[in-house]
Amino acid sequence: MRTSMIFTAGAVAVALAGPVLAQPPAGGGGGRGLPDFAAMDTNKDGKVTKAELTAALPEQAKTRADMIFERIDTNKDGAISAAERAAAPARRGPPPPQ
């Protein structure tokens, strides 16, 4: 009886943890603390400048804003489009050094 109660409690814990672990990271950015495109595009012109990106980054990431911007702005036009932002998680390599 005791074994079945332990097994049942473990199964319930796993069932409840699944949906929580499947959630994207806080910030809606698909990881690494990047906000979603609409949150970064503060002037709503359909593109994100380096200044808008820097302002939207968490404080600890602001020192890497240039590197992050260069990595996402693949066509090097000085702005990040929604398509470039959406493609960024697929292109990311190993995390930048801390």
C-alpha cells in the first residue's frame, strides 16, 4: 500500500510538472532573455534598431547588445525585421561568454 501511494504521488508530480516545463522562458523571447518583437519595436515602425534592442535587453545583457544585434541583423541593414527576429533562435550557436 505504501509503495502504491509513493508511486501515485510521483506520477501526480510528473503530470503537474510537464506543462510548466514546456512553457517558453519568461520574456517571450524564445530564450536568452530577448523580448518578443512587438515589445522591442517601441515606435511600431516594423523594425527594431540597435537602440530599441539595447533598451529592451535585461540589464546583464546590455554589454553584449552589439554582438546580439549583429547576430540577428542578418541582412546588415541596421535594423532587425520581424522575420530576422523569428529566425534568430534557429541560428543561435553556443551561449555567449558571460
